[in-house]
Amino acid sequence: MPDTGYLIAVVAVAAAITVALRAAPFAMTATLRSSALVADLGRHLPAGIMILLVVHLLGDVPLDGPLVGVRELAPVAVTVAVHLWRRNALLSMATGTASYAVALALLPG
Amino acid sequence: MRQVDLRDALRDVAAVGPGMGVLGTSFGLLVVGSGLDWWWAPVFSVVVFAGSLEFLLVALAVAGTPLAAIAVTTLLVNGRHAFYGLSFPLNRIRTRAGRVYGVLALTDEAYALYTARPAASLSGPRIVTGQALMQACWVVGGTTGALAGSGFGLHVPALEFVFTALFVVLATEATVAGREATGPLLAVACALVAQLVAPGEMLLVAMGLFVAALLVRHRFSSSREAARA
């Protein structure tokens, strides 16, 4: 287990930056707030960053076996499909995780 | 606080609160499953209060990631929060303490809940109470999960996918809300390029590439508009 001092520092750093980010737009000048570039980034950054995180999380799995990709990608596809269908985050995550449990049982690493 | 504000806040949070509680529980299980003491779950959830980042922080902390890398990851993962304030109805909150908490607890869920409604229909106490109720769901869920995990030695291997599924859901939501496909496709391309050239630092390289790609695209589209005008 990491030592307590390091964990306190992790929490402090993450909290300080999160607060600064949440407060930033309220400190911005009116011209900056209404700039086209800020609006453009605000619209397109979130989806892209989330996609990068998904790829990053999937990137942790070893891709050297023939069926390895399927075990992780099929539950992702299930999650997206259920979410587009019902738009219920809890249901999508539960179905996705259940399908991952099935995939783990069928294709043990 | 008026009774009507509390009633409205409870109704607002009814849509997302149970989900946050369940997700919080899996966060608590992850905390003890990663080898941390149970009380780190409420510490993370009270002090940081950024659901998706907290999952990532636990994984990074257990791996002993340097603080500088943790700072950059926080900056990029929570960078989207810097845009929430542009439309969050903070001006509806009158008291100073309320406004401070309103900013501190400006999560994905708070943003989604209170920008979807007309600002004129929202009172300050309703917004702040809603945010506090959401944080309560998240903290209670996390503490319950952490205590259950340490008490019963509960370990479910498939549970790690909850974390991936959360980001898949957020990505789907954001892609639908963005109403265009080139941004998400650019992101996938950046991720694959970064995975090839810098597998160890994939996340940082991919995020840098993606922000650069958006800036270049913005430059192009605005000069095209200028040429048309």
C-alpha cells in the first residue's frame, strides 16, 4: 500500500486542480467567455477526452491472443448499444459489466 | 430554506442519485480492493468529489505515479469542467457560501441536471441542496462499498469494467450531444497514433494531439467563414 503522506499529496493535488478548473470560467473576462474558440472547445473536447480514456483503459489489456480483443470490445459495444437504446446510465453500465462477466467466464485470460 | 426548494431538489436528484450511490459503492469496493484502507473512500469523495477522476486516481496512486503526472492527468481528465461554468446557472445562487459550494460541487451530474432546465425556474437553495444531496449519495455509496469490501473481503473481478463502462456511457452521451462525428473520429485517430508512438505515455500524448487537432480545425473553419464573408 502506498504511504499515507503520498496519498494525502495525491488527494490535495487532484482537489486543488479540480477546484481551479471548476472556478476558471467564473474568473474569465466576458470577451474570453464569449469567444468562438472557447465555445468550440467546450462543445467538442468532452466527447473526445472520454473516448481517449476508453481507449486508454482498453489499452491496458494484452492484445497478443487471437480472441483477446473480443473479450473487451464486445462489452463496450453492448454498453453503447444499450445506452443508445434506453439512455439510462445505470442500466447501460450494469448490462455492460454483466456482459463483461460473461465474456470473462467464456474466454478466461 | 423553503420546503418547496427541498422538495424540488429531492425530485431533481431522484433521477441521478441512485445511480451515483451504486457507482459510489463500486468505487468503495475498488478502494479496498486496491489495498487502501476503507476510509480513503470518503476522503476522496468529500475532498476531490469528481467521480470518474477518483477511479483513475486510485489506480494511479496504487501504481505510485509521480505527483506531476497526477497533476497533468487531473488537468486533462477534468479539463471539461472548465467549460461547465460557461452555462451553469450560478447567478441564481445569492449567498456567498452557496456560490462557493456551487462551484466546488460542479460535477458532470450537477451540470447536466441544472443546465437542462430554464434558469429562471431555479432557485439558489434548490440548486445548492440538489448538489449537496448528490454528494451525499456519492459519499454514502463509497463508504458503504468500502466497508462492505473490507468486512466481507468482497472481490468481484468483473467489477473493474464498471469503470470502463462509465467512460463508455459518458463518451456516448457527449458524442450524441456534440452532434457531429469528426471530433470523435479525430479522438480515435489520436488515441491510435499515441498508442503506436508512445505506448507508455499514451494518454498524455493522445490528449495533446487531440487538443492540437481541435485548435487546427477551429483555425480552418473560422478562416473559411472569414473567406465566405
